[in-house]
Amino acid sequence: MEDALKNRIVIILAISTTIFFFGTLSFYNSAMRQKSGRDKEMAVRLQLEEKINKFSQERSALEERAKAKEKEAEEVRTALEETKGILVQEQLVNQGLKEELKNVTKLKEAPGK
């Protein structure tokens, strides 16, 4: 009887040890999968962060270029306005010279009649 009890206890312990062993393996596999998932997620996050930094730098560079182009356009506008002013003055001078030429031509023609 004593041997049967010992055998039962040994069998129960062997079964429970086997159950705990496979349970431990299952938990270990689950932990490894979770760790692998975290590692992949971290790699993706790092890549996205690098892309964000790259885009931020590109954006800053483009903003600076845009500001430079705006400044250049403003300088061109200013030069255009100055040129328009000079053109208007020259047109007025030309108009005055034309009138003066008409007057001189009239004066030359008047004594000849």
C-alpha cells in the first residue's frame, strides 16, 4: 500500500511538473513574442522619428528659401516702381520736348509765310 501511495504521489508530481514545465515554456514563448513585438514597434517609432526630423529640417530650409524669394520679389517690385517713376518722368520730359519742338517748328514756319 505504501508503494502504491508513493507511486501515486510520484505520478502526480511528475504530471504537475510536466504541466508547470509546459506552462513555463508557454509563458516564455509569449514573453518572447511580446518582446519581439516591442522591439519592432520601437524600430518603427525610431524610423518615424527620424523621418519627422528630416521633414522638419527640410521644412525649415524651404521656409528660409521662401523668405529669400519673398525678399527678392520685394526688391524686384521696388526696382519696378522706381523704373516706372523714371519712365513717367521721361515721358513727361519727352512730351515737353515735343511741345517745345512744335513751338519751334511753328516759329520757324511763321516768318517764312
